Amino acid sequence: MLKTGSKGRVWVRGIVILACGWVAGIFGFSAARADMVAGPPPESLSSDLGPESRPTPLEQLSLKINLPATRLDLYVNGRLDRSYSVAIGMPRYPTPIRDYNISHIVWNPWWIPPDSDWAEGAEKTPPGPGNPLGAVKMLMEDGIRIHGTNAPRSIGRAASHACLRMKADDVKELAWRIQLAYSEKRDPELLDKYQRNRRSSFWVTLFEGVPVSVEYRQVERQGDKFLIHPDRYGRGGLEAELEAALATHPQVTVSKDLVKKLRKLRAKGTVEASLEDLTQWSLGEPASPPAESNPTKRS
């Protein structure tokens, strides 16, 4: 028969306390680092939040991307807040024209080679300076991402493999704005945490998708100016877009001279023209040189 005295009971109680502390330490550590991933995690676009537990965003955000303009517009509560220059898919790998939803944000992401011919033989790239996704990526459907880049000179061009690239500061600003509004991870110290642990990925699940509309508009109206963008994917339709944009201005005829003039000018980039310019060009008359457009200047 086993006999246990007072010393034995103290010894057993100490073992139990140590064991409980060890278990609690493991689970506490895991909970504190639940969003940190050491390796490339499998990507999933599903959310684990049901409608009954889904909080309300602090502000309603939406994004509109005009591919010919290589521009991303951020709308806050339905109003244009600011614009960013982006790189879009090259003609061989065009960015799909459709509606998306941003479901997750990944800070310090891994680059996982896609199942595509251009990535054949490529290896996974961990977070760091050489990662082509930069500091953060935002996940959408069909493998399309909005992310940073290690090739900043590609911004403003049709240069990617269908995803949308942004400058480093711009993509971090946009991702953090979305995270503040659509998740509960709002502590400003998190940005320092992501920076300090640049070799680890941090996943943020948004409790509601952020709508993204990808459009293809070669002609835009901004105030009293018209912006005519390059036809980056060779889709045609400039004449029809001009007719729609100028429908309320019968003094401007969408003539062959006007279309020819604009096609020539936009070969060098976006053309900014006044109504007077368009009127003169439609008549085949010379006009003052069009101003260089900067449609992605912050508003």
C-alpha cells in the first residue's frame, strides 16, 4: 500500500501546478501568435465569421480600378477619397475585367509560383527584400491580388502577370486603411510588429469583403477636362466611348480627324484635353498642345 504524508502531498501539488502552468503557457503563446505563419500557408478565401457574429465596418470602403488609366481609386462612404497609380497585367496576361472582393490581407507574404507557364521552374520565395509581392498582399478571387512589388519602375505600366502592383508606401497605406475598417486588428503597434518580424507572414481575415470593380474605360471626364487613355489591351472602341462622353456636347463631332488625332497623341500616354481642344480637333484644326495628365495625383 502506498502511503502519502504531508510532504508527499506538497510534492504532488507542486507537480500539478507546474503541469498546468506548462499547458497554459503553450496555449497562451499559441493564441498570442495565432496570426503569425512561419511558412507559406495554404490560401483560402473563406471567412470563419458567420452573419450573426460579423461586426460593422468603421467606414464603407470600395475600390475602382481603371485599367487603361493604370489607376486605383479608393472610395470612402461612396465618395472618392484618393487615387493610386498601379501596374496592371501585360497584354499577354491581362487583368480580368470583373468585380471582386478583398477577403484577406497578408503582411510579409510568401510568393508561391502559380500554375502558369511563365512561372515554370520557379521556387517559393519567403518574405523579404527579394519577394516580388513586397510587404503586403490583398487576396481576391481567381488568384488575383493587389500587392506591393520589388520592381517599382513597373508602376503605371501594363507589366504584371494579371495582378495589380502598387508602390511600397501606397500598398501599405491602403492595406492598413482596409484593416482598420474591416477587422478588429487596429492597434497601431501591429505595423511595428509586421516590420520587426519581416520574415514571418501575418494573416488578417476581414469580417466583410471589400468590393473591387475592375473596369476598362479609355475616356474619362474629370471636371472640365477629358482624359483619353491608351488602349493597353487593344480592345478598340475609342469612337464609341467618345460619342458617349460627348453626348451632351453637340458642338463636338466625333469625326475621323478627332479619333485619328487622339490615337496619335495617346501613344505617348494619357491625353488631357479641354472641350475646346476636342472641338478644334474634330474640325481638323490645330490646337494648343495638350497638357500632360497626372490622373493619379492624390485628391
